[in-house]
Amino acid sequence: MQPTPASDLPELLYLYDAYCGWCYGMSPVMQRVQTDFADRLTISVLSGGMLAGEQAEPIGAGWDYIAGAMPQVEQTTGVQFGEAYKQLGVAGTYFQDSEAPARALYIVRQLDAHGRVLDSAHAVQQALFSRGEDLNDVHTYKPLVQALDLDFEEFARRFALPETGAAVRREFEAVGRIGVQGFPTIILRAGSQGYVLSRGFQPYDVFARNLTDALAQAAE
């Protein structure tokens, strides 16, 4: 029996934002899904633009809320927020703009033939939430790009292009048209059918069970 071509497999849409703490907690779950369901589906990551355009703001503007939510995210998901990130929040001046990390993931999709954008999405969040690095600075992405064996100079060239910004803003608009109310949102697309599997974080066992049921329903 021949394996199903990747283009014919159901697609799991992971609607995400680099500045979403619950996405930081959900990405390891999605990485495990990617491994365990590798022969049954493909995974696509779309950036949602949670803090883009008029919503972009200094971290200090929402730090009270973020600081209050962090312990719950850590306890529920098992990820940890690093001291360097907490110091960014206390200082308050770091500017959060979802467009820059979305540009990075858009370019990874263009350059990486191996489809490792999900791992890259989590690596971007680790740079911010664990190490307190600046996602607006293209050089923050250099270790990620080099780990993928991609050309950083070409990555940086594309990162700065106006066309990349325009493409990312179209991506934000596409996610908006889906009607997403928050992040993460995860949708299974199989043929003409769509199944919303998660609005917010789910532990692996719960999510895998729901995904298995949806795949079975889609195959009927």
C-alpha cells in the first residue's frame, strides 16, 4: 500500500501568535501531535496578528495582566517564563509587534523545504518568553535560521522587504476572516469539512483524543 501524498492528507491549522503565552504552552503539544500523527495529517501555522497595527504596544501597557496570567500558564502547560522576559515586562518599554515574528515564520515557510515551521514557531517564543530576546531585531532569528541550515543573509534580506510585510498583513486578515476570537485556535480541514478542535490550550491527551475522533469522522 502506497503512503498517502502529503497534499492529500487532512490539514491541521494552528492559528497562533508569537506574543500569545497560551500558544507558548500549546506549541509543545502541537510538536508531539506532529510526531505522533505524521502519517495522518499535515500541520500549517498561521500568525494571527494579535498585537499588530493599532494593537501593537509597549509590554508595560499590559504587563499587569501578563504577570497575573503567567503562573496559571506555567502550572497548566508546564512551560516556564524566564527571568529575562520578566525583566522586560518590569522595565515596560519593549515594543510588542506581532508583524516582525510573523515575517520570520513567513520566510521560514518560503525557504525551508522540510516544513519545520511549527518547530520554528516554538523557537521564536522560546527566544522571547525564556530568554527575553527582541523579536523586532532580525539578528534574534539567526540561531534559528542557522539551525535549519538556511542562509541567514537571504533570510535577513527577505525580512526587510515591504512585500514580506504586505504578505504577513494578508495572513493576519485571512485569520481574521476565519473568525478567530483568541489564540491558539486549532482547526482540522479535511476536504470541504472543517472541525474546530481547540479554542485555547488543551493537554495532549485531550487534544489527541479529539483529533482522532475528528479524523475518523472526516474519513466516513
